[in-house]
Amino acid sequence: MSEPVPVAVSKWGLLRLALRCLFVQSSWNYRQFQGLGWCVALLPELREFYPSDKLAAVLSKYLRYFNTNTFFVSSVAGATIAIEAKHSQGCDVPIEAHQYADAVMAPVAAVGDALFWGGYRSLICCFAVALAAYGFWWAPILLVVLFNLPVVVVRICGVWIGYNHGAAVIGMVQRAHLADVALVLKRATVVLLGAVCAVLVHGAHLPLGWAMATNALVVAIVLAAVFCLRKGVPTAIVLCTVIVSVTTLSKLLM
Amino acid sequence: MNLANWLMVAAVSTVAGLDRTAMASVMLARPLVCAALMGYLLDIFVPALQLGIMLELLWLMRLPVGAAVAPDDTQAAIGAVVLIKLFAVHLPEHHWELVVSVGLLVVVFAEIGKCFDVWARHINERLFLHAQRNLERGCWRSLVANHYCGLLVFAVASLASSGFIIASGNFILNIGLGYIDEIAFLFPVDGRMLAAIFPITGIAATLAVIRGRHTVALFVASFAVTYAILEIV
């Protein structure tokens, strides 16, 4: 007897799945995090795979705790749909689709959050602030464009790759060494922060001696603020303290 | 400000607020972007961009992941631009004092503004439970309606947050308007320099979270090299 053929999802169907994944956090809540959004994102495909009388039972497996990175969620959705398509036709699958999603959401969240939120977003925002501080009015537009170029690729191609590779997509993410990329991006952010600080301080047109003293003071203020913030002092209090200190110092010097 | 201006404020506040968590995350919610957009629409682009620069880095590393809710810097930036638009005409000779005062006010209000975000997430729990109960009864069609109702809840939370920031800021600035000369006397420092303290504190806040090897050395070296290049150029 021949192996049953799984239901195929069209390219247009995959694109719509990727678009629905944009709204996965629309009903974010403290009880099940993205659970309802995840279930709704998969709903149209699941409706194609299962008859109405079985659909509620299938959906109840997905309507539970779910939380992963918002940019990689389309890859997980593509892989989940691929496994579910095989399972619905009675094909052998190494792991059930909802179990696969439960297993990969945390590692994908860890990698995706470090890469996009902790690494790439910080770098792009610092770059945009440096440009804006230097007088380039189009810096906010550049921020949006630069951030979304790789994000759109990951979101659109991710669902396609996830669907075609199924459960193996997590191995591809692992082989891409994205955690190492995130680390490099964070170091680049630190370098850029130094540049932003210099751009902000530069322009006072002070004599060399005063400029050196001012620069040393700025670096000292930054390091002192870092120390306080690491000790848990709220940002607003640190900000007010720095403003009062600089004002007092300036008044004394004048 | 006329009715059209207020409608634009509401529209930007809603869209940027949704982009923050509920929808897409295309970075419209970043203070630099939403402040610049709001400033462009209200015809005060330059001070709005300045406010965006001031607020952008302060909570950059408070990542919107898991159950963590960062201070509402989106609505803080939008509220700050609106407050500048409302008060700039009354204080033409105290521009920088106004910008710094508004910046300080919204930094405090952003911490309160996140309560609306937390409230929206609690309301969404009810939507989830409602959807779950319906699914247990075999009615899966209500899943979609309950899910997208969450968008409405987040939109209301965004409007409430920006409304609170604008109303509170308006109240405090109206009181402070009479004392602006005294404030300028107490803080006689160049306003441009005071405004630069915001992003410098933001830089410190970002560095405080990035705990890599040689972080301080990299920062100081980059600062020195960039400053030298800027001096030469």
C-alpha cells in the first residue's frame, strides 16, 4: 500500500500564514502569553486538514501556553503546519506537531530575542541616534528601513523554509550560529555607543585643555551612571542626579 | 491645536502603541520614529526629533520579551511632542528649558504609562478564557473574534497612556509656567548641554545591560577615536 500524500499548502497560503504571524501577540496575556494568537495563526490551515467535528479537539492542543520570538514565529509555524499536514493524512511523523512547537519555542525565543531585540535593534537604534544627533533628519526612516530588511526576509522566507524542512528547521537555526552573531552585534553596539557619545559631546568648540577635561568628565559620568544602574537605581533617578550634578558643577565653574 | 491635530495624535498614538506589542513590531514604536512622525504631522519636526534623540536610548535595553513590560517610551515620546506643541507658543524665549522640562516629565510618566499596558494584558486574559470556554463547547469560530479584540484592548491602553501623559504634563506645565524664570535661573546651564544628558544617560543604561568582555575599554576607545576624527574633520 502506498504512503498517504500530505495536503499541500500553496505559496499564497504560506504568505498568509506569515502575515497572520504578524498578529501573534494581539491577544498577549499573562495566562498563556501568545497562546490564543498562535492558535488563530494556524487555524485556516488546520481547517483544511481536519473536518469540522475533529477541529475543536485539534485546536485545544494548540490553545495553551505558547511564547516565542515574534520574528522567528513564522518559521515555527511553517514547520508545525508541515508536520500537521502529514499527521492529518495518517503519515508517520517523528513528533506530533503541537509537541514540536512546545519543544522548540523556548530555544527559538532565546536565539531570536538575543539576535533581534538585544543585538540588531540596539545597533540600529544607536546608529540612527548618531545620525540624528549629527543632523540627518532622515535617521528615523533609516531606522525603520534597516531594521525591517532582515526581519521581512526572516518572516517571509522563514515560513517557507519551515514548511519545506519541517522539524529539521531548528537544526538549520542552530547551524547558523545566530547566538554568536548576536554577541558580535552587541560588541558593535558598544563601539557605536562610544561614537554616539562623542558626536553628542563634540561641537562645543572649547580650547584643547577644556575639551580634554570635559571629555574625561563625560566618560566618568557615563561610567558612574553604569555603576548606579547596575546596582538597580532607576533610570529616572540617575537622569535627574546627572542633570543636578552637571548644573551644580557648571554653576560653580562659572 | 485644532481637531485635526488631535485626531492625528490619536491615530499615531494608536498605531505606534499597537506596533509596540500587539502588531508587527516594525519599530514605529521607537521614540525616535514616533516622535519624528508626530513632529512632522504637528509641524514641529526639529524639536520633536530632538525629543526622540533624548528618549530613544533610555530604555533601549528593556527588551519587550516574555512577561517583561518596559516603561511606555512610545507614548512618552508622543506626549512630549504634543506638550511642546501646546506650550512652545507661550515660551518662545525659553525653548531649551521647555524641552528639558518636558523630557524630565515624560521620563517619570513613562513609568506610570506602562500600567496601562499591564492592564491591557490582564483584560486579554478574560478574552483568552472566553475563547477557551467556547472551544470546550466545540465553538472554535469565536477564537478569531476574541483574538482580534485584543488589538482593540491594546489600542485603548495606548490612547489611555498618551492621554494620561498629555493631561498630567499639561497640568504640571500650566502650574510651572509662572515659575519659568526662576527655573531658568536655577538651571542656567546651556539647554543644549542639558538635553544631551538624556542620551548620555541612555548610553549608560545600555552599557549597564551589555555585560561583555572589554565593554568599558571598547566604549572609551571608540569615544576617543570618534572625537579625534570629528576634531580633525
